[in-house]
Amino acid sequence: MHKKFSLLAMLFLVAGVFALGSRQVNAATLTVGCPGSTYPTIQAAVTAASPGDTILVCPGTYTEQVTIPAGKNNLTLRSKTPLGAIIKAPAVMVTPKAIVRVNGASNVKILAFKITGPGGFGCDSLEYGVRVDNGGSALIRDNYITEIRDNPFSGCQNGVAIQVGRALEGQVGSATIVDNRIDKYQKNGITISNTGSQAFISENSVKGAGPTAVNAQNGIQVSSGAQAIVEENEVSDNIYTPQTFSATGILLFEAGATRVEDNKATRNDENIYAFHTAGPVITGNRVSDGPFDGIALTDGTTGAVVSHNSARHNDFDGIFIDASSTNNHITDNKLHGNGLFDAEDQSVGTGSCGTANTWEHNKCHTDNKGGCLCSHDGHDGDGEDNDDDGDHHDGHSDSNQAKDAGTQLRSATTAAAPLSRAPSPF
């Protein structure tokens, strides 16, 4: 059993998302593509199924779009052999160009399929691997979702492996997204969008294209008022080489109540990025090797709790807070070996070290406040050795030297490229 699956069940039962008790007693199992099967396609079986039925799909490639409409509640779609049943995008897709769509049905389960593109042409050929909308809800588990992109891979802003809700269209949805492998997407791995949408996202592997000038990708995005728990995922390789926008590992873009916990984010421009988001909890994450920052709070992010994270070897800052982000609490983080500063806070106020935020008990060597952010209480810049490695660095001298070096490096980098921390959400 998954570590926090009981929490998930409680969350969704309270919200009324999964009405598990409504499963019909006389549920049937319909088979697709098996010897003696009545149904040659998955969609034919969905059309014939009653609420609560199971559709068992035998190994093979099924080139079709599958839509589960409102009224088909508690339907289970399962690959008989894990990843043996492949649902493949047709060359020409019907809007909204999703390979699998949960369109208003509740408590649909999508289990152990390979869901794959690419699309049939060069722009906007394939929009989604799995899409949940029209108030629908789904458990999406143990799938491999790949090649959700145009052919060839393009800079068009489509190609999301899993989409739940869509603010631009006024759509909401809910999902549990667990233990999926997601790669080779064009724009985003997982997107939860719109007030009223919610998701539990856990133990997924989400891998971008690596350094590319084609598209600014995002691994996991929670945006436009959506709420989510994002925990224990591995998110990597979302890097946009022009640096005019930031690709991100985990992006909170004007998100609702969201918790980001115990994830590993590595080799993303911004590994974890909260943009104009109120009250996110970002805790216990390991972030490293980002071309920009480990964790960034920008554009009016307020009330964040950023605690017990490790940020190492990011090219810019371990934790970065811009001038407009205030009333955030930064505590008990370990920040080491970052290229500009381990800790940088550009805000001004009555908080720690003359900033508008609270910094306490962080272990780091370099900051933009003369060693103050890296002090024990974020006030006195006491120069203690904060990473327990026995180096006994003096916080004042190290941070002052790093401040000068960081300023020079930032200036040189900005002059060499049109650098921007601005994200590129979907």
C-alpha cells in the first residue's frame, strides 16, 4: 500500500470525488481484443458498458480516441498485461485531441496502459494523453504515457501527458495520479488547472526533453486556483536553452492550496517555482543541478512555508525570493554549492535581515545579506559553520565575497543571454 494512500482516500471522500459505495453489485467484465471478445475496440466496450463495469484489454495496439462520458461512473479500464495494451493516437484527432478523455464520468480508473503519440503532423496534432474535464474524476495509475507531441516535436503550446481541468475553457476535474511514467511530452507532463480542480500526484516519474530550444516545458504544473498534493515524484530535464523563459520541474502558477513534499527535482531550469501563489507548503524536497534556481518564490508569492529542503549545485540560487514576495517563512533548509548564492532575498521589510520574510535555522554559506540569511536565527549574521562539515567558514567573509562574485556572474550571464525567470505555463 502506498505510504499516504489513506490520506488520499480521506481527501477525496470528504470532497465527494470518489463515491466508492456507489459501485454496482452486478458489475460485469467486458473484454477487448482477447480470444472470443465481443468488442474489437476500447471505445466500443465503453459505449456498451454499464456504470461499475470493468473493461479488460488484452495486449495489442489500439489506434483510437477513448471517451468516457458522464453517466459511466465507476468504470474501470485495465490492461490485462501491464503496459501490454497500447492506446495510440490516430493520425487525425477529434477536439480536444485527447487519446483518453474522462468527460464528466466520476471515479473512472485507468490502469496499466501504454498511452502514446506522436500526433500526425507538425502543430496542434495531439493535445493530451489523458484529459479529465466536465467535472469528471479519475484514478490514473501504473501507466506509461509517452510521445504526447507533434510530429516532429514542435514549439507549439500543446502536448500535455495528463491534463485535469482547464481554466482557459472553464473546465474542472479531479484525479489521483500515482505511479505513472511520463516522458517525451511536448509542453507539460502533468497539469492541474482551474479553481475547483484538484489532484493527488504521487510517485510518478516525469522526464522532459532535456536541453532544448524548441519548447519551454514544465514537469508538473498546478495553476489558476487548482489545488494539489504533489509528493514523492521524480521530475527532471525540463530545460529551455534560450533562457527567455524558464522551464520548470514543479510549477505553482497562481495555484490554490498546494503542498509540494518529498519530491526529487533535478536538471530543471527552476526546480520548484511558486509564481503569484498564496500559502504553498514546500517541504522535504531535494532540488539540484538547475540552470537557474533550486526553489524560487516570485511575483507576489506570499505566506509560503519553505522548510527542510535540500538545494545543491544550482547555477543561480539555492532559494531565491524576489522583491514582491513577502510574508514567507524559510526555515531549516540545507543550501550548498549553488552558483550565485545559497540564499537570496530581494525583498525589503521588517523581517529577517531587513527583508519582508522570515529566515530561521537554515544551513548555508552564501547569501546576498552579508551572511545574515545563513545565520542561525536570520538576524545576527553570527558566522557559525552552518553545514556541519567541519569547514568552519566565516559567514560574513564568505557571503560578502559571494555577493560580489554573484553580482558579477549575474551581470555577465544577463549580458550573454536574454535571461528571464518568467515561467511558461500551459
